[in-house]
Amino acid sequence: MSAISSSFTIPIDANLLLRKKKAIRRTLLTESGLLKKKIAILGGSTTAEIKDILEIFLLNSGIEPEFYESDFNQYYEEIMFENAALKAFSPDVVFIHTTQVNIRNFPSLSDNDDSVERKLTDEFNLLEGMWERLKAEYGCTIIQNNYELPFARPLGNLDFSDIHGKTHFVAALNQKMARYAQVNTNFLVHDIHYLSSWIGLEKWHNRKDWYSYKYALGLDCIPAFAQNLASILMAVFGKSKKALILDLDNTLWGGVIGDDGVHQIKIGTGSALAEAYTDFQTYVREMRDRGIILTVASKNDLQNAKDGFAHPDSTLRFDDFASFQANWDPKSSNIRKIALEVNIGLDSMVFVDDNPAERELVRQQVPEIVVPEVGDDIDKYIALLDKSGLFEATRISAEDRGRHQFYQQNVTRAEQSLQFHDYGEYLASLCMSAQILPFDTASLERVTQLINKTNQFNLTTRRYTLSEVGSVIESRSHVALHGRLSDKFGDNGLITAVIGNIVADVLYIDLWVMSCRVLKRGMEFAVFDELVRRAIGLGVKTISGEYLKTAKNGMVSVLYRDLGFEKVSGAEGADSRWTYSVPSDYKGKNSYIKVNYES
Amino acid sequence: MNHSALLDQISIVIADVLDIDKPVLGMETTAGSFEGWDSLAHISIVAQIESDFGLKFTLAELAEFSAVGNIVQAIERKRNGG
């Protein structure tokens, strides 16, 4: 396994992936617990190598894809006309691989303002027609490339500004795609406009691979293309990383703070090196702002480490970190401590350290974690993390933007909990209040995100797409509730969702998730009370629950037992089914949360 | 001329791309001689030979690669500055 997992270094080794893809695939397929997903690739040029390399990226991240491939350049026809094969395939995701070779309405020099505008509208209508048809017919997530810059510019530099220019046309078309993506949550853009520029258009527009094999991008660009596309798929399937674990000395600032002292570390604008570290801190802070959890694992005395962030030129501050481990213990044990403190899985974290020995030790001792090969050259760090795609998201929600505040509040809560001997007293002191309401369209996106990202408090790990959650709202046979929780330290936002399906007088709980931010607060009792209250109103006599074991959801293996269910099949701690006879005089189980059932 | 060194290097490429044991190649071995050597694998094999030998074939040469011998000759031509 180590030979193969080392094929997936970050940054990637493109040539190794192209050369050894069969051996890599063979080895990865022996992994157990792979999540099966169906992906249709509808191409406007050759897609075979894209499919192969995409597959090994997905396998490496725990997803076993089943593919449907369109006939060569038949993407439009296969979408727009009756397609029994695609219908039977029932894709989770459709990826439309188009590039500027597929643009049908490029302007000619005889066009005027109006006719160029018309061509733009015509071209966009072809795209929008496909997306609308896919939405109506398949209800799946859609990913499509935007357009890269053209191979040749007959108008020279004017190609950019003249209305007849291809460059000009591509820019306008891309902008229309962006606007569609802003309002259609099931549609995601694979940004090859950026990717091809980053790789280099000269390399991208490999004419030999186009004339010989009809590849619209150079073969040697395909690994980066597949990595970028795979990162969107990982985000769709809830497999993106959530947290950064950072070293300090020579990672977040130059120098060793314990030896050099806080005034000697390199940060700020005093030197080239200092500026590079400041830029990296700024990038890390931007990651925080979009919802990535920041933590520290550093071999340092705690006070020295804290002092670094009190440096007047430090962009990052001590309270930007959700967990701060500065001591002389092995990093692997600090990393496990961080995972417990912030309540997320080791496989959702990325470790950044300039020291190759620490990176290697962590890879060996915490194999779940991703350790990019950042080297020791600070001017490479941003690009390396930025192009890794590890933190890809499908949306940035208000919850994401406020996440660092939740964690800051959690630190305060944890400090306060130390003052109480009795956990109940602590819970009471939090003055918690909750809102528990049926799903509504306003919260659709956040509920979907929660369902697809939650791994620990998750009874069945069933994933729902946005349109599936939407259809639950409409359904009369479903009881679907979401909950928000706040306390005296702040608002935790929308943190739990439960979906039940009523058949006769039985309510089957299909799914129940809760964010790791609010575990052990008794919120599950408040949610269950409300579920029972609504179930009684709908004539339900029995509630049936299921626990499906995964590597991560052990914490809820006996949730149903604790709620008073009887086990009907399976064993405690393993896949099991539970049942609850709803008593007519049901007494609420929640004792610490004041619940508001009105919006 | 003895081509065995070149043939040996090419056989390493083929083994890696097709995920098979190193095959024995002759000048007459044709594309498709081993399981998995389909048109897709052929593209990868040629690309990997380019990368191993540090050269680029022309569009015209690519169209001629039906037998291993054609590839060997193209490599030799390039090495002799032809």
C-alpha cells in the first residue's frame, strides 16, 4: 500500500499517475469501505484518459466510481434527446466535458454588435437548455467546464477587446455561466479557464494530442485536470478536508521563536522572507474566513508560541485557532488531541510542517491524515495548498463564514465547564435555547450540507442531494425537522436534521445527523421530543430506527437504546434496528434546552 | 544493427503501462500483441516512450507506429539527428 499511496503525493507526480495508472487502480480497488457513486461523463472531445485518471483520484479518496461515457462528441444529443441508457444508469453526477473546440457560434468579422450579442445568447441558450433538461430529467448534480482561452488569436491583442475576438467571446460566455451557477445550486463550474492558464496554454493546447487523438488538452495536463475535477466531486460527496494543522517555527513565521525571541522572528515587511511568511499567514486567515478550522501543533513552550501571534505584524491571532497544542509531546499525539478537541475525523485534516522528519513521522503514525510535501521553501506553500483542491466546497454558506466564531465560543465553553463538578449543572449554566422546525426552502442548502458532511453523529450515513432534500419538503408522508441551537456564548446555527418516513402507523427514521460542534449538549433529546410530538399528531404508534455502523459513527451506536428503544435485530455496536412504541402520555426527555417551535 | 538495448527500455514502458510482467519484444512485435494493448494504452505507451527517451515524435511519425520496429527506427533517427 505504501508504494501506491506515495503515488498520491501533493503536489502530484503527473507522469507517474499516467504511467502506472493500471497498477495504482488495481491496488486501490483492494481497499474496503469504498463509497459507490455513479458519474456520467458526456464529452465534446476524447475523455478516455480523463476517466481513467479521475477514477484513481476518486478511489484514493474512498470513492468507487461507476462511469457512463457518451459516444464521442455526443454530449449535446445524449442530453437533449430520449436516452434510455443514461436514464437506466441514473447518475449521481453528470460531468459535461466541453472546451472551446465545442463553441458553435464564434463571431466572424462580418458580425456587428447585435449579431455578436445574438451569437452569445444562442451559445448560452444551448448550454442552459442542457442544464435545465438534466435537472428536470435526472435531478442530479451537474458539473461542466467553463471555457479556456483559445489556441490562436487571429486578431492579435485585439482578440481581447474587439467584439469579434474569440478571447472576448469566451470571457462573455464564461461570465454567463458564472451567473447561472450563482442561482442554480445543482450546477457547478469546473474552472478550466483558470486551470489552463495556471498550467500554461502552450502546454494545454497540445496540437499533436488534438490531431492524433482528439484530446482537447495535452495528455500531460490530464492529471492536474482530473485532480481539479475530483476535488469538486469530493466536495459534492462530502469528502473535502475541514481543518488545517499548522506547525509554527519556519512554517507560520521565519526562525525559531524559542531561540530567537519574538522580536527576531521573520514576519511583516522587513525582508523578502518576512513578506513571504506574512503572505502565507494571510492565505491561512482567508481559509479561516471561508470556514476551514485552524489548529496548531508545535514543539514549543506554550508562552513562546502564543507570543508569536502577539507580534505586531502577525496577521493571525491566537484566538484564530480552534485548538492550540504547543508542547514537547510527539506531534502525532498532539494531532489526536486536536481531533478530539475540535471533534472532527483525522481524515478530514491536513498537516503542514516545514520539517521533513515530522512530516514523515506523522504520515507513519497517523496514516489517515493528509501531509502535503510542502518542502522548506515558504514561497511555494500557498500555491501548493491552493492547487491541492483539498478544501474544495460547493458553496460557502453563512455557517462556513461564521465557523471560527463557533469554535472560539467553544473554547470559552470548555474553560467554563471546568468550573462545574456536575455536567448537568454545566449544561444548565449554558442557558441553551433551540428552534426545531420542519425543513423549509430557506435552509435547504445548509441542511443538505449538514447531511453530506456529518460523519460522527450520523445514524445511517445516507446522503441526500439538494433536490432530494427539496422533495422531502413537498412530501406529505415525511416528517423532516431541522434544529438550531444557541447559548449564552453565541449562536451555533443550524446544527441538526432528522428525516422520517411514515408508512401506515410507523415512522421510519431514515436519517439523523448532528454537527460535531454541539455534541453532548442534550440536543438529541429536544429533537426526539419534537419528533414524537409531531408523530403523535400524525397517528404514529411506533418509531423505527436504524444504526448503520461506519468507521466514524460509533458515538451513536447506542443512541436508540438511550432514548428508550428496544433492539429488534442486530447487536449493540453493530448494524442494528430499533423500535419505540410511542406512549400516549409521552414525557419529554429534554431538560436543559428551552425549545421554541415557532419560526 | 543491434536494437536489444532500445527494445529493453521500451519493454519496461510497456510493462508499466499495461501492468504486466516485462514482455520480450522484437522489431516485428505489433501494437496489440499483449492483452490490454488497445488504442488507449497505445497512446500512453508512446507518450511514456517520449518522456523516457526525452524526445517528441512528429505527427507523421505517430501515424506510422504500428510495430515496435517503427518506434525503434524513429528513436534512432532522432538520435542520429535525422
